[in-house]
Amino acid sequence: MATVHEETEQSYDGAPSRALAPDGLPGVAEIAAGTAEILDAVYYDTPDLRLLRGGITVRRRTGGHDAGWHLKLPHPDGHRTELRLPLEAGTARRPPDELVTRTRGAARGSRLAPVAHLRTRRDRTLLLDAGHRTLAELAQDEVSAQILDPGRLLDGGQTLDEGQDLDGSNPPQPAAGTDGSGPRTELVTWTETEVELVDGGPDLLDAVDRRLREEGLRRTAAPSKLGRLLADRLPPDRRPAAPPAGSVGAALTAYLREQTAMLHDLDPAVRLNRPDSVHRMRVSVRRLRSALTAHRRLLDRATTDHLAEELRWLGKVLGKARDAEVLGERLGTQAGDLPPVARPGEVAERISAWFDHRYARAHRAAVHTMDGRRYYALLDALDEFAAAPPLRARAERGAGQARRALKREQRRTGRRLRGALDLPAGTDRDQALHRARKAAKRARYTAESLSPLAGTAGRRFGKRMKRIQKALGAHQDGVVAEQALLPVAAAAGDAGERTFGYGLLYALQRAGTGGQLATARRTWHKLRH
């Protein structure tokens, strides 16, 4: 398992002409020289630098106090999460499996290969408090770097020599089968200063920033050393014109970007089978799809209809694993509460094994799907769509348009709910209640997407739609659990086990659903008035 480090740092071009003094730096009582280091790092990416384009870096560092494999992931607030693994977790040719898995979605399944070699001489300065605790570290870096050709490295099989000098005295030898020109470019050098918080607060970072700016230093434009080295190989940042502030288009654009980023963040968690990750990713998919379908009047449907259908496909793939997970938890908990005559331990054990197996199989299928071209094409389409949604003219309208959208979702939910509650008990009613639940969920997500404009009334609307959704969901969970119990009970009977407990569980599934439907009806009346 990787160790996790939250990183808060700022980088500057050049180095200060004089040493920092502790005066005026919050909490700093002493400034001491740290150990000088030689850091030798190879960075890995796809040939088209997909990781770097997403602000992600993977490197293998030798030398220094934090030698090993490092994966850095960006946060919208400017912080970065760094995951570290020991050197022996990977090889010079291939990063550790865990880091490959964590970046597979961002790399769109492409193989990672060395793209740059950086050697840094680092002089460290420690900012200490009165108890000699390190509040921040200031590093003056003299960097020597060369770009590697990942395509040539992959084709020719060449790897970076351990301890390779970057001053030209020991140039790399070409790989067998290449034309002898070698995959490296000329040496690039620069000096920069980094300030990283350790136990200090943001006020200290701000004070050091002011001090360095007084020295004439300026913040680096690139987010990392690798970004600085490869800046001319990245596509230009063409940001489209933003929708007018306070418009439904602006609110929708922000929501689409937020949910797309969430989907990317959850990709590695699902691959690594982290708890609740499948559920959270499925919710993000549903939110995106709801935004596209509920706001059709604001968007170009030539683009959105296909994207919504692809999101529906992905939601179904994730749903198989999520359904097995939910049913196993629900029925396993209920089985544990059965009376002794129903053999609760035996029933719970079979239910656990049954749904664990189905979850594992469905999760493997989901990960296999996530390694396919269709999934990667969907990620590309979402990125492009969220960057510049195809907004129509009415998207420039403000709060009035938001209120109309919520009223439209309210009417849609009301029609479905009233129609379902008027039906007699049976399969038709169950299906109609399920459709009403989906309508309430879409209305809730629509309120979320318009929350900057909808105000207090919009938040109340969203909460009540959530209450309706939850009440109808409890009914639907019982319907699904009833059907899921039948093959489990049959397998238990075939194995010679008593099935009385399964009959009790079957009877429990609809218990209380009348109260849940009454809650949905009451909440709807409050919402309507």
C-alpha cells in the first residue's frame, strides 16, 4: 500500500539573493540549514503526455530522504496529494502496479514510459519554531533535465542507466535496433525555489511568499518541474468564453465540470475496489445523465443525447456490482436478526457467500469494461463536453429559467407519483413507483445543478425530492430483495438446508412499505403547496 502525503507548496523562478530572517514570519523562531541532497528522478507518462495534461506526475526518485516512487495528484484548491511507494515496488521499465492502476483512466489505458530525466541539487533551509519543530522547508534547486522519447524507449527497449550523469560526460548509449541518434534532447538547466509547509499554517506560506517577492522572485507558471520542461509539448490552453455570471448556463457548466472531475477521481478507487467507490461513481454517472436530460432545452441535443445514452450504459455496468453489494448488506443484516428456529447463522452465511460472489464477478466485469475503448471514449467525450458545453441562447437566462426548470421537474414527478399511488397493489404499481422514484431523483439532481440560482426555495425543493426518492427507494429495495431471495432459497433447499428462514426474510421485505409510501405522499403535498 502506498503512503499518502498531503502537499502544500509554492515554487518560484530563481533563488533569493540573501538568506531569510525569522523576523516577521509567523511562529518561526529559528532558521537552520538542512542537509543538501542530490535528487535523481525519472518521470513516466504516455507518449502524448496525458498524465501531465491532467496535472498528474509519476516519478522514480533515487537519492534524497524521500527516495522511491511518487504519484502526485492535483486538487482544485491548488494542493496536491502525493502517494509514495518504495523503489523495489517497480522497475526502471515499469512503475508499480498500484500506480499504474491509479493512473489507468487518466492514461486512457496507454502504457507509461520514461519521458524525462531530472537531476536536482537541493539546498534545504528549515523554518523552525521555538520547540525546534519544522514549520516549513525552503529548497533552492539547481535543476538539470533532459527529455526522453517514450515512443523510442518503448520500441527499442532502452532504459535509463542507473546513476546516469546529466552533464554530458557519460551520455546514454542507443538501444539495439535504433539508428544511433539516441532518444535524449539537449540539456536544460534552471534554478528555482520551493517552499513547502510541514507543520506550519497558510499564514506562514503567505509571509514567505511576500518575502520572496520582495527579493524579486516570481511564482513559476508551470505546476511542476516536469511541466516546465515539457511546456512546449503540451497543447495550448484554449479556454472557451465562460457563460454570463448568474446564468443557468454558468451554473450548469460548473456542475458538469464538478461531476466530471468526481468521475475521474473515482476511477482508481473503483479499480482498486475501495469501499463504497462503485456506489459513488454510479451516483456521479447518474447526476451527469440527469443534468443532460433535465436541461435539454439549454443544450444542443445532437451532442447530449448520445452522451446521455453512453452514461446510461456505464451506469448499468456499475449497477450490477452495486445491486449485489446492497442486497448482500440488506439481507445479511436481516438474516442476523432472525429467531433461532430460523437458523440465522446458516442463512446469513449463505447470503454473504452468494452475494459476495456476485459482487466480485460484477466488479471484475466493471473493471474489464473500464479498460475498454468505449469507456475511454466516454471519458474523452465528457472532458470535451464539460470544458465547453454546447449551450443554447436561453442558457444565458438567470433565476427565472431555473425556477421554470424546477417547476417542470416537479410536475413530471407529480404526474408519475399520483399515477403510481392510484394503482392497485401489484407488479404494475411496483414498476410505476420505480419510475416515480427515478423522476424524484432527477428533480433532486436538477435542484443541485441549479443551487447557485435556486436559493433557499431550491434547496428546500431538493431536500423534499430526496425524501420522496428515499421513501420510494425503500419500497423498490423490498421489491428487488424479494426476487433476489428466490434463487438463494432454492440453492439452500437443493443443498438440504432448511428454508424457513428465507421465507421469513421474504415476508420482511414489504414490511413498512405502506408507511414509506405515505411519507412520499405527505412530502409531495407539502412540496406542491
